[in-house]
Amino acid sequence: MRRIFRHLARALADIRENLLLHALAASTIGIIFLLSGTFSLAIVNLSALMDRWHGNARIMVYLDDSGPGRLLEGNLVSLPGVKSVTFISKAEALKALSGNLGPQAGLLANLDENPLPAAFELSVDLADQGPEAVARAAEAAGALAGVSDVEYGRQWLSRFTMFIRLARVAALALSVLFLVAAVFITASTIRLVLYNRAEEISIMRLVGATEGFIRAPFYLQGMIQGLAGGLFALAVLFSFFALARSGISGGLTLGGFTPLFLPVWAWASGLAAAGGVGLGGCFLTFIRFGGR
Amino acid sequence: MENQRQDSGPVIRMFGVGKRYGAKAALSEVSLEIDAGEFVFLTGPSGAGKSTFLKLLYLAEPPSEGQILLAGMNLARMGRRQLPRLRRSLGVVFQDYKLIATRNVYENVALVLDAAGADPGYTKKKVRVVLKKVGMEDRMASHPPALSGGEKQRVAVARALAGDPAVVLADEPTGSLDPVSAGIIMDLLLDFHRAGGTVILATHDDHLLAGARRVLVLDGGRLVYDGPNDLPAPKARRP
């Protein structure tokens, strides 16, 4: 433990000696993690928004005039995920349409008969089951005898779901690229410090210092640099998020949706990755330039 | 052999040792034995191979041919992991001091003990003792650029002695020093020798060889003489 503290003291002294270099590298790593974190935050919130829409999904089930009509209510309410069922008769449908048309409602007065079908409006609670569950419930309703059509915004939902999936994959790929870039940035910084201390390192080797003894402070420097970058990114991301949230609560609305910050496991993993990036950069430096 | 001194018997054995740099032979067919507790002078003109001889012993470079045994350990078969341990068992005094400019006197000397994983309390005590021995106790906080050549070499000797080595290798330790400073360095090495340590000192200064019990003379990379120096001491210099 004492030895770790000694290496840590050495690492901190080295950071002080090359403060500008380390600060620049940590800031660059911070910006990289900030970009990655922004993508993650956007995806977290889009996913939450989508789950919310799924949670409040409505399915319109239109009935044949010749079918059992309102008698289907029992079948519909027993479908998985269906919270409630509201029957809309032909007359109620026409009245609603008339109300929606406003001044043009007079057009409907010339109709010989009501062309609108009776319908059921299903309120579905499928937040935990994903968009496929909405489609399954709609399909099950459509298979019932006496149902002429089912409508639930299928195309829009599936496009949005696809978009979220693509965004997740893109964010993951970008994050991996960013991580690799951050590793190389750390490696370059540590390499410069190594060059600065080349003579000192050769003396240490000559007097019998092990490679572990020589390298440990550099690994700690890399890790501190990565963690500093990660913390910087987290602080900036949270500040922007807090600003955005206060803007929303102060007037902007997202249909009652409250934006979410990254979950604890996500930002803790990000910080660990930032520290790992520092260690990885250092490891890379010693592999390429660390020979005796 | 770390921190252990042998009472008798050869501590260094060389069999047909040679070192080439390209086509040039810096050292050729050197075979000898050095017993524990000996004080051996290594001399010869510039370029004779004195520094190369020492570098082979602390494995700064591997020999091109031959075998070197240090306390029975064959250096040719030594793995990378054993190298630091070997170097810690030797105290090396370099002509150009090789002190770390960014670390103060105390830290330069403590480096050897820190690298060996010594207890910090022991390190503190030991560094004070060796710095007192070389007369640098009051300059512990100074950095090498602020020291004179003689002071730097005294710190280098302190660093070499701090790990209680069995053997001290000194490469022209007095080469760039005034006579008084050179005398102090020689006294320190003689003290170490009197305490049972083995010293191999490379020098081209004939004044230091007076009365030496064993002198190795290298010329053109070959060992041309191995025996006592019976010449009287030159008047101008000590010891």
C-alpha cells in the first residue's frame, strides 16, 4: 500500500511538472466522452419517450355492421396488455366527426345513412413489453370475427423503433471509435512524458529499478488523466442536462415527459471506461516505446 | 548475492569474454577471476576497453562472446526479470555521475532502496547514514545542478553504497575531479573495501595505482597485465 502511495505521489508530481500537457489531453478525452455521453443521453431519452408512447398506446378496432358488435367487448378486454375498452357506436362516431368538421359539418346532413363503423378504442399498457406487443395485441384483435379493421399507427411506430435501434448501434460504434481515439491521445501524452524522462528512466534501470517500479507512476498518470477527462465530461453533460430540464419545466413542454439523466450504472461505466482508456494508452506506449 | 558479501573465493569469473561493435573489437578474450574483498584497479589508455569491461559486468551491454559469472550466476543466462536484482547487488559509480536532475540529493540516493522495495523508515535512516558518510548530509535537499563535480560524485558514491552491495564498480570516478575531491572519493571506496567489499575501479590516472595490490591493464581491448603495481606513488597526488 505504501508503495502505491509512493507511486501515486510520483505520478502527481509528474502531472504537476507537465500540467498543460496533461490538462490538454484530459480535456480532449473529456470532449470525446462528452460526445459519447450526449449520444447516450439522447438515446436514453428517446427510448423512454418511446416506452411512454407505448405505455399509452391506443388501438382502434372497427367493427362490421353485420358482426356481433358490442358483444366483442369481453373478447377484447381479455387480450394481453389491454387496460380498458371503450365502445364507440356508429352514432357517436358520426357525432365526433361532425364536431371535428366544425362549420363544414353540414356536409354530413345529406348522407342517407351513417357510413361510419362502430368501433372499440383499446387502451393498452405495454410499456414493459416493447412495440412488438402492441402489434401482437392489434393482430389478435383483428383476428376476431366481426372486426373489419384495426388501426394503431403501425408504420410510424415501427419506423421510430427502427430509428432508435439504428441510433443505438451508431452510438455504440461511435463510442468504440471515440474510445480508440482517446487511447491514442493518452498514448501520445505518456510518450511525450516518457521522452522527457528518458534519461531518468535509463538511470533508474541502471541502478536496478524493475520495470514495474518504473512504469507504475506512468500507468497512474494515464488513469488519472482518463478519469479527469471522464469527470469533466460528466460534469459538463450534467450541467447541460440540468439547464435543459429547467428550461422544460420553465415553459417548454414535451407532452408531460420529464427528461432523464443517464442511469448510475451508465455514467459509472463511462468513468471506469475513461480510467481504462488512460491505462490502455499507457500500455500501448510501453508496448511501442518502452524497450530498455 | 544481493546485499551479501562473500568472505573468500571468486566473486567474478570471466572466460574468454569479448565485445565487438560492428567490426571493431572493444574487448577480446578476457579471462580472469576476482576474489571477494579484492580492490582491483583497471587501467589502460583511452579506448582500451575499461568502460566496456565494467558495462559487461552490470549488463548495460551483453558480451559478444565468452561467459561471465557473478557470484556463480551466469550473466548470459540471466532473464530480463533477474536483471534489476543483479544491478541492485552491484553499486555502480559512473564517471558522469548519472544523477537525476529533477530529484534532490536525498531522492537520488533513496531511489536504490525504493526500487528494492525497502521499508520507508529504513530508507530514511539508511540514506542519512550514507550521506553523512560522504559528507553530504547538509545538502540533502539540493538538486544535482546546484552541486559541484566533487559533490555530485560523492552523491553518486552514496547511491552506490546505499544498497549495501557486494561489489562496487567505479568507472573513472575521479576523472573530472580536483585532487581534494578525488582523495575524498578514493577514501570512501577504500572504506568500503576495508569493510569487506569488492571494488573494481577503472582509471587512467597512474597516481591512483601506487601500491595497488592488483592492477589489470587493458590495451586495445586485451588484458595485457594482471598483477601488483610495484611502482612508487607519484608525489603530486594521493592516495
